[in-house]
Amino acid sequence: MSALEIKPKEEWSLSLDKPWIISGPCSAESEEQVMETAKEIANVQKPTLLRAGIWKPRTRPNSFEGVGVGGLEWLVNAGREIGTPVTTEVANAQHVEACLKAGVDVLWLGARTTVNPFSVQEIADALKGVDIPVLVKNPLNPDLNLWLGALERINQAGITELGAIHRGFSPFEKTIYRNIPQWEFPIELKLMCPEIPIICDPSHIAGNTELLPFIAQKAMDLDLDGLMIESHVQPSVALSDAKQQVTPKQLWKIVRGLVLRQAEVDAKELKTKLAELRERIDRIDENIIQFLADRMKVAIEIGSYKKKNDVTILQVNRWDEIVKQRKYFGKMLGLSEEFMDRLLQIVHKESIKQQTTVMNNVEQE
């Protein structure tokens, strides 16, 4: 268990009905854009918190890196207009001081900050003696201790309204996600710190709008406390992360489509264990798909070799050998012969299809 000393969610100074919905543009781009986005979101339903990035730590220079301090006034005014507290990301002591002066209600630390204990400590020092809620995103890499350490540093500064944001982890290889969710990490954090609220950031996990509903529902099924979803009045012209932002109407369509299940207090341990097991299945399935894709790449190479050497695609003796060996191996691992037959036929059919494409491809001179 963690040594965090924090207030239960029910005792926070903010009104935090579950699920929390934190939304607004990825970046504050203009006063009009922030105000219009806020009003359109609130016209459908007021969010728990209105967000907007003021400083944007981009991966490479010469891209839009935020409007800076001037945008804080836009955000605060927009929040007052719709009657909603506001939040933004801070990455150093100067950001903290500017936000406190401007009247920002909630601060959050981004993944690039969480990964650096020196930066976290600088922010913690700037927060000493201040009573303000703080949320901490997971670090870029899947390191639970690094995430927990950042939370502990902020807590030791005297912040008791403390929460976490799960935004996934940077992948080494291309996947369907912008950041791999690895749900076992927020689950483990929940086990270690039962009182801490955990928000999911589907926008940064997905990197696109198509996966948002699926990820949002998964977060609710894991009993996370809310969602941070980026919303922009015109996502297509957004200056940062345009592909993962939705319109305010799309935002509320996602939220209202969620199935919210009640957590049985007496069955919390069982529910958490079930979620852990399902996450293991998800990870295994992802590995299976990756291995199948790798297998097809090899099949394509074989097809190219056969084409160059005038060898037929189908080699019956080789296929019979594969079937016998794989079925025996499957049986030893508890898989039925029927299942192995069906699986091998599907894989073989796709392999032949891939090799046929190679065989019939006429290279241009």
C-alpha cells in the first residue's frame, strides 16, 4: 500500500459527480476559440472541468507550443462564463505561479514532466502552502514507481486533493494506439492507493477519434473515476493533435453512450481481479495478432523466393507436416483438435492469399 495521505473523493472542494468529464481544446489558440468551445460544450451539458493547454511541450521544435501566459485569462474567463472550474497543465514552477495568480482551479502534470523527478520536485516546492487539487499523468514509459513517486512528491508538498490520469505509454513499435493503454498499471495503482481518483485520457491513448468510445467504455468498466476528452469547435483546423479531438456534440454522444455499471462494494477485490485477468487476455490477443502479422510477412518473403525459383505455392507434404506438428503441440497445451484444425486452415488460407498476390504481381520495368 502507498503512504499517500489524501482526501477521499467525496471530501474534495469541487463537486465531482462520477464520471468526471474533463474537456476542452488540446490547446488554447485564441480567446474566441476557447470561449466558443466552452459554450458549445456547456450548451449540451456542463463538464466537471474545462481544460485547455496553455504551454504545449512538443516533441520537436518549430511546431505550435502554446500561446503562453496570455491564454490563462481566456481559459479562466471561459470557465466563469459557463460556471465550470478550469484546469491546465504545468511543467515548472513558473507555470504554477502563473496559474495560481490567474485563478486556475485545478493543475495537472503531463507525462513528460512526470518522467523527471527533478521537474516534479520543482513543482512540488512551488505548491507548498497552497490548497489546490492536482492531477498527475502517468510517465511516458510504463514505470509504476515513477508514477507513484510523482504523486508522493506532490502529496508531501501538502496537496491532499490529489488524483491520477491514465494516458497510456509510448510504444516502441507502431500499434493501433497512439499510446498503449496497458490497463494493468491503473489497476495496480488503484490497488495500492484505493482512495485516489483515477481519470482516463482516451484522447492520448487513441490518437484518433474512432477508438475514443471503446477506450472510454473500457475505462468505465474498470471503475475509473472519469474521462479527459479533448474537444474543439473545429477539430480539423486545430493547431495541435487535430486527429484526436472531437466536436462538443461528438463529445456528449460518447459520454451518453457509456454504460455505467455500479461497483459492488463487497465484490471489489473480485472485480479488480477479473479486470486484471481480462487485461491479460487483451494483451495476449494483441500479441497473437502481432505474431500473425509477422507470420504473414514471412509468408510474403517465401512467396517472393518461390516466384524467383519457379516453385509452386502449395506444397502438400510441407503442409501435412505443419498440421500434424501443430495439432500435436496444441493437444499438449489443452487445445482441442477441432479448434486447431479451424485455426490452421484460416492461417493457411491467408498465407496462400498473400503468396498468390506476390506470384501474380508483375514488376514494372
